Amino acid sequence: MQLDLFSDVADLTATIVDIESVSGNEKALADAVEEALRTFPHLTVDRDGDTVVARTGLGHAERVVLAGHLDTVPLNGNLPSRVEGDRLYGCGTTDMKSGVAVALRLAATVTAPTRDITYVFYECEEVEAERNGLKRLATARPELLEGDFAVLMEPTGGQIEGGCQGTLRVEVTAAGERAHSARAWMGSNAIHTAGRILDLLRAYEPSRPVVDGLEYHEGLNAVFIRGGVAGNVIPDTCVVTVNYRFAPDKSPAEAEAYVRDVFAEFHVEVTDAASAARPGLTHPAAAAFVEASGAPVRAKLGWTDVARFDELGVPAVNYGPGEPTLAHTKDEYVELPLITDCEQRMRTWLES
């Protein structure tokens, strides 16, 4: 299918939504994006797998990166798209094909920006990190992601969400001793001991640090629990999986040290960790974006791929027309006026 990047951004969003691109099946959409972008002489286009990168090369002193993922979660009876009033319904409308449509429109129509622009349309954001196209570029071709500032077109409801939280998952193990349940006093019940872990979690007071002027809200929560051997055995282990969402004033190592301190009386094993990202709103390019767009600013309470840019030394924010609370839902939709508003605000920034 051919994409008309000069069509209305709402119509372009519907066209993109109707090209099914569940993670791992982005080829048809990536082909359409590449074909459309290669028709513009002001862009240099590269393809890596099903990730497409287009860049201007005007020699400006400043370069910004606009990035959006092409994939969606699995369908749930929500294709093809449909319009009801001012809403476009369909899989990926909010997360994040409306943001991709905005970036594509800008790539086609902002031919003389006041700063150089790199557009990145990447695959496999909704699945395991090893398949993520942005992660692959950051590792194998980091030069394609170089910039002074980046905007990830994640759904934010038209607000700017600075940086992102880090995430740490640990397994906290309560130990006991097995015994026959008829003679429980001869053993030690690890599940009962795990109550102390839950007590610590219930007593936790979330920190709300302010980073670069934005207030983050941390969280420490049990997300899984497992234990037990048989219906007549006192269990000797009980494992509580705990997720810590930490603000960008901490490194993963500092987050780990904090969690180990909270659960000092138990064995703690780290199973997964991802760095937070500072908003970087004091950078001149970021400040110019905030001023030109006029959009309200808040902290990103969650993890996104802005962390990958942060690891490359590129400050980044999340900004897109989709409503984040609708992402991955059967009745996912995007407000059509918000797509147009997002495009206009981005255009003002890039051309001013």
C-alpha cells in the first residue's frame, strides 16, 4: 500500500492503522514508510531490518531526533479502523500510529527546518528488548541516533512527559524448613515468614523526588508470589517478586542498593533492571521545544525508550497525541483534533 504523506494527518493515521503491524510483522508498513520517504530529495533514507531512518543534512549546528515504533500489540477484533465523531478507533491508534503519522507528515512537509532532523521508525517495541529496533541501532549504528535532543512520539495525551522512570525487578526469598503439615511445629513455614516481606511493602512510603523541575512518584510493589511444595508439606521457601519504579536521580546500582537495604533480612536476587532517563529540559534544544510547542510538561511515570537515548547522551522527552491509558485496550482510540494539534505544535518548533 502506498502512503500519501501530503494527506490530512488524521486520514494518514487511519491508513497506517489499517496496515496490520503486530510485533514481528512490521515489514509491510516499513516497506510503505521507506517507499514514501525515498521520494523526498531533502531526506537521506537508511533501512535496518524493519527500521527506517530518514535524515536531513542541511548543516545546522543542532540536530533533533523524532522516533516512533511501527508495531502494535496483537489484534483484539479492533481492525479495520473506524471513525466515530472525533475519535479514530483501532489497534495502534493511540500507541502509537497517530504519533508515527505526525512524524511522517513532518518528514515530508518540513523541507527547510531550522535544525537538522532525524526521523526513526522502528520495529518490535512491544516485545522483548532483544528484538527492539531502536536498541539494535543504538548498539550497531549509534551514529544514526546522534542528536542534541530527542522526542519519542509515545502517547502522552498531547502533554510533554520528561524523561522516564527506571525499573528494577528482584526476587525476595523467605526461607523455612520442611516438615509434615501434621507436625508443623517441627518445621518453619516460609510462606508465613514471607508475611514480613509484605509488611515491609505495606509500610513503604513512596519517594517523590524532583528532577530537572519535574516531580516523579516512585513505587515498590509485589507483583508475583510463589511458594509451596504439596498439600501436606510445610514449605521451606517462598519467593516474592518485587518491582521498584525509581526516579532518574538514581542509577540502577543505587536502586538495587536501596531495595537490598529495605529487605536486608532476606535473600535478594536481581532479575531485571532498566535505567531511568533524566528529562534534560535545561538543554537549549529541549527548552526551545517546550517554549515553541506550548504544551504542558510533567514527569513520565513509567519506562520508555527515551532511556535508550539517555544512554547515548541525548536528552529526550515523550510527546504524542495518543491517550496512554487507552494503549493496548480493545477499544483503543485517538482524538482526531489532538493529532492535528500535535502536528501543528511540532511544526512550529521545527520551523521557528
